[in-house]
Amino acid sequence: MENLRMTLITVNDDLARQIAGASLPIVFVDENGHRLGQITQVDPEPVLPPGMSPEYWAEIEHRMENPGTYSTLHEIKERLGWQDQQ
């Protein structure tokens, strides 16, 4: 696991209220307007079901975003002139 370091910065109550009520992204600037940093929302990575590869998940997401036109096996067989063997 990474060794993450954290810096603790204490702000006054007025600034804390502004930050808490702000919409993201929040850009921090100094008194001269120089950009110091930014807070943006991070979308969490989905937790994949056991045994599912990231590639398979990407394909599922792709199909949900671009449903396209799909045919049933019966429709494909009919189109190709195949007959079920009995």
C-alpha cells in the first residue's frame, strides 16, 4: 500500500463555512489571485464482482451507453435459414 502523507491546515470558522457550502470544484487562490490548489469530486471506481475482469466491466458499460440493436438467437437462425434439429 502507498505511504500517503497528509497535511493538516486549520482555517477560521468563516472560511470553513464557505468551503462546506461551496459547489465543486473549489479553487484556492492567495490574496494576489495566484492559484494554490483545487478540490474536485472524485468518482469512486466501481467494485467489480468476484471473477469479473476490468475489460468485461468496460464492455458492459459500453453496451449500456450504446445499446445498439440486438437480435435473439431465434431471429438470427431464422434470418440464416437454419432449422432447429429435433
